[in-house]
Amino acid sequence: MHVHEDAQLTFVMSGVVQVVTNEGRWFVPPQLAVWIPPGLLHTVEVLTDAELWLVHWQPSVTRAWSPPGLPARAFALPVTPLLGSLLTTAFAAGTSAVKAELVVKLMLHELVEAPDAPTFLPLPSSPAGKRVVEIALGDPQNRLSASETASRAATSLRSMSRLFPVETGLTFKAWRQRARIVQAMDRLAHGQPIAQVTAATGFASTAAFSCAFRQVTGTTPTAFAEHRAPAFG
């Protein structure tokens, strides 16, 4: 874990990385980017062979150029056609300093418009929430009911149902589904076959797994496993 004064945009051209903060973690497949504001404790873990493009904004530039609405938190985002073109231009050989300055300034405005990518797994902060997370992550096949999970975490189903939306922004059911997909992404990134990942994460069939995976990540398990990056847009 580390902190730097510069703001940073990490674009994953190929491969898979994981970005971790105190609030949770993102799995970042190809064609997603992660915004890390200045002064935020974080780590970037490269899970597979990857090509990363990084853009840094010095503190004075961030203050001068940041448009209203630019979040002061980390987030992952799908790369829009415009942001993709800006990145391509910024990293192209022969781009002049004047043009590069205009390009990276416009990037900040595009970040305001970009929606969050749903590959973030938020983590609750309360002791009860952390106990629930530990139990749930230890049950990737989804064998425990919500009531059993709450009981093993020494809390009630009612308390757990209230806690998760407040501390994570997701119902426990939605959080658990996302956690299973995040765990599946980790397994796929390490080369496990799709059929094996389907069984390990408790889905009844590869079709059901593929449907849930696409709902969360916007891509298929096959494309993710092969680290294929779709064209911008």
C-alpha cells in the first residue's frame, strides 16, 4: 500500500490488475481504467501479464484543471470512445507537448461523465459486516443461506440486511453475487478452466455463470479469460 501526491489514471490495455483501497477492491479487466485521486492509500496488483498505460497529474495541475464533479475517490470506469481516443493520442509517438497538455486536460472532463464500472467489491467497515464478509468469501459456492451466514457471523438476518446497503451500497444478495463474480475473475485470471470456475463458484451451469458474469463485468468469461480487449466503444 502506498500514497502519491499525483493523481493517476491507470488504463489496462491487456491483462488483469486488482486495485485495493481501504474501501474495497476492483478487478480491472482490459479496456477499463481506474482513477486514483492524490493522497489515497492504495495498491495496484498485476494478476497476469499486462500492458498498462498510466497518466499522472501533478498536484498543482490537478487543482487547476479538475472540473466540477470530479470524484475525490477512487473508481473504475469503462473507457468511452472519446477517452480511448484521448489515451491513444497521448501515447502516440510524435504527439507534441502542447497537444498532449490539451489531451490530458480533456481526460479529466471525460472522467466526470464516465459511469462507474461494476467490478468494485465494497467492504463494510463495522465488525459485524467484516465477519459476514469473511463467512461469505469463505463460501464461494453459495451453499449457506443468508440466515445461516448471519448466524455464523454472530448477527441477525435483519441486522445484516440493514447493514449492507448502508455500508456497501448493495443489498447482501447483490453484494454476495458480485463477490462470487470477483472470485471467479480471480480464478479465470490465474488460468482455471471456465467449467472448473463455474463449479467452484456454485453456479448450476456455464450458461448461468456466463449470464451472471456478463451482468457484472460487461464481458463474457471466455473473453475475460483470454484477456481479449474489445475495441474502444
